[in-house]
Amino acid sequence: MSADNLNLSQEIFSRFGTVKRARKCFLYTAKSVRLTDLYQEGGRAILGWGGSVFTVLKNVLERGITGNYFTDFSSPCGREGTQLDRAVSALFGDERVAFTFSDKQAALEIGLYLSIESTSAWKPWNGANVDPRTIDCIVFEPPLPWADSIYVLAVKKDVIKFLALDEDGLKAQVQKFVTRFKDYPGETFLSAPISAAVTRSIYDLVKALQEREEKHWFIYDQIITKYWERKGPYLFPKVPESDYSAFVLHCLDCHLVISPRYNQPSIVPFGADKGNFTLLKNKPFDF
């Protein structure tokens, strides 16, 4: 079985039953087994499961504003000064307008349409020594561990001014692109609770970027370097691709959830301890 065909959710369920609760970097299962999560929803749970982001979600849900109308949290494409705009501006250190998509390629293509020479995907702690303020259009996944895919395109305000566009003009540019390239979905409207949660997750990331550093990740190196090459918090497998699906299942048996995809790195579990790797240490995987 190739890693691409491995159904991680089914494998967890067949061993441990349903996931009853998730907190920080741990998944708590119906069979009372706590799993240490190194997959972290492909990076969307890199700040952990739960926390203030879901308190914000719950508070906005209780207001009942869950429809498709505009609110303080969700607004027309390109409208200036939304809470999400301010959050991405704080994240990247300059003035930006935020767009949301359900498809990463669509977000990248629209970024390229607006600035073909300066559009890039971004993820936190990626090790690249590039100042995001020098990039016109940035596509990233907000650290919101939610089932639906959400991607943010953060466009520099200077780009909008350079193109001589107002907010309606920017919206027209995006819609023009979507009309021409119908293979890609247009901007995704986020309801107020989801938009508020995405916004909070970005502010949480701003705080985490100031707090998390190398000393929080290298403490596990003695255990993990046999199996992964670590770059910041990201773990790239040393296990051959032909053996990787077996390695994923072996880790599950050791109560570790790692990335089911060979080309998608696992992530150091912030908040765990060395004891969470004891089963893997005592039962090494041979390759």
C-alpha cells in the first residue's frame, strides 16, 4: 500500500476507535489511548487543538450571525479595513487586503494574476530567510484546525495602489480572473463565526512566532533523527518512500500520528515530552 492510498482516519479508528477529544498536540480516543499528533492536520493544527480560537468561534456563533450577509467579521471581497485584513497586516508587517479561498492553486493563480513576479506560498518557521514584506502576494493556510480547507491570499496595499485600483476595482480584477479561468473556484465567503476564528488564529500565530524557536524543537532530536531530518519544527522522512506507509502504521502502533503523505512533513509536537516517544524508542522501525 502506498502512502498516498493510506487512510489515516480509518487506521486510527480501526485501532483506537473514535477521537473523543483533542487538546494541544494530543488526540484522546474511545479506547482511552492518548495519541501524540505530529501530523497536526497538515499544519493547520500547528498551534494545537482547541484554545482561544474556538472560544471566539463559540462566542460569535451565539450571536446567531451565521448567514451569508456582511458582518464586522465577514465582508465583501476587497473591502478595506476588515478584521481579517488587519490580522494579515499584523502577521506580515505591512498593509494588506485578505482574500479567502477553498483551493490553494486558485489563490496562487490569482496572486500571480495580480503580481506575476512577486507571489509566493508561505508557512511559519519555514527557515527561508525572506522578508515577507518584500512579497506582493502571499498565500498561506491559517492555523485553524478546521475540517474545511481555507487559504488566505494577502495582497499588499501598495500593489492595489500601483494598479490604480480601489476596493471595487480589486474585486473586479479577481472576478475577471475567475471568469477567464473557470477551472478555479472564486473567493470563498466565510460566515462570521469562521471568519472570526480565522482572524483569531492569525493573531495567535503572530504571538507564537515571537515565542517558539529552535530550543523548543531540538530537544527531541536524539529520538527522531533516525527517522526524520528536522528543519525548524518540520520533519522530513529519512525512511524510504517504499517503506513509508509501513512506517506510518508502525508509528500509530507506538501511539504517534505522523503525516500520511511522504512529501508532506510531520511536525514536532509542541507541548509533548520525550516520554511520548518511548514506545517508538523501545520498538524501533527497521529500514
